[in-house]
Amino acid sequence: MTTNASNIEALSTLFLNARHTGTCIERTPQGFAPHDTIEAYAVQDRVAETLGPVRGWKVGARTPEAEPFCAPLHESTIFCDVDTLPKGICRLFGIEAEIVYRFCTDLLPRDTPWTEQEVRAAIATAHPAIEIFDSRFCVAGSQDPLSHMADQGNHGALIVGSAFEAWADLDPVDEPVALTINGDCVQNHRGGNSAGEPIRLLVWLANHAAARGKPIRAGDVVTTGSMTGTVFVDAEAQVDVTFGTLGTVRVFLSE
């Protein structure tokens, strides 16, 4: 299937300009919205060329049976065991509690698909994490889904907590999770990820990323979807996410 190269370039430039100037986009220009996921991912790839090294991915799905969707994560927006998010990283602060997997083996392009067994063998650790939902559009969720997918899947930043080596013993579908904002617990439940079991997502991503020429590599992290939905907060907020098995990750959001 062919793609509209001029529209992909124009939308990519629009996103990059918003990032570089600290401004936001009112709406996708008429006729420039991606027509399908192929075009949305092409915009992601074009933006990624400018933003720098890809050192991870976000992946999710609307239901346990739905086609997954993803976006590359850049070295500059992944933070491991930090107390404070650096200033200027995000414009919006949508909090999402997520489970991250770190890989210890490259999953490079090849003629045969990566299997579940091979993907499991390539995982080193699991981690508690906070993904910050951000948008280059002025209003979150205001545009068509493909435009938001093209905007690096609304990614702002990923804060990754301590490693949990016995990741295979984890039951993500039933894992307890609590979200606390400025000392107030706003969510406390089990599971909550619309995609269900994340291993299906990781297998899909291993093959999808390899096909895009951005394969998962040793040391990369993959975050597997929100267990708390998206909770928007103001800057200067203290955020704590506590999982029953994985432990706690926390961050202070600087304006």
C-alpha cells in the first residue's frame, strides 16, 4: 500500500515544530490526518529520526482481542529511578500506572516470526512505571485516533522503577495497583489494563518493531498499557504508584 509522502512529511514537521517551540496544535490540518495505521506509523518514524535514539516502546490494545498499537520511546524521555521529572519535558501531565518489561536480548528482523517462547526468554526484568500522557495538540483526545497515534501515541515521559527479576511469577491481570496524588489515594484496585495479559502485546511488538526496522534490543524497555486510565494533574504534583508485587515508583512533576 502506498502512503502520502507529502502529508506524512507535513504532519511530522508540525509535531516537531510544536515540540521545539513549546506551542500546541489546535487541530490536524484538513486533509493531513493519517488515512490508516501505516501512515500513522510512518509519521512516528519520521519524528523519531529527529528526536534521537529509540530505547523502548509503548504498546497497548483496546481489548484483549483487539489489534495492538504502539509508539517508539526515545532515550530523552525515559527516566530510571528519578525523584523529579526534569522541567520542560511535558506540557500536559496525564498519569498512567503501567508495567514495564526490560529486554536482555536483541529481537532482530528475520524471516520467521518471533514466538512467545522466544520473547519470554528475551525478557530480563519487570518494573513498576509511570507513563506521562502528553500531546502536541492543545486539547487531549480532541483529534481523530490516528492523528494521536501519529503523535508518538500521546507519549510524554516514562519513569521506570526498580527491577523485579522474578517477572514470570507476576500476574499482571490481577496485580494490585494504587495511585496516589499529593498524598491522596485516587485509585486502588486489581488489574485494569484494557489489553489484558501483556505477553500477547510483547510478541506482537517484537515482530512489528522488527518489520519497521526499529527492533527491540537488549536494554530496551517496553511499557504495556495503563492500569489506571489517564488521570490528569497539575504541575508541582507528587505522584506515587504502588503495585502489590512490583513495589512503588514515585516522581515529582516539575512545571
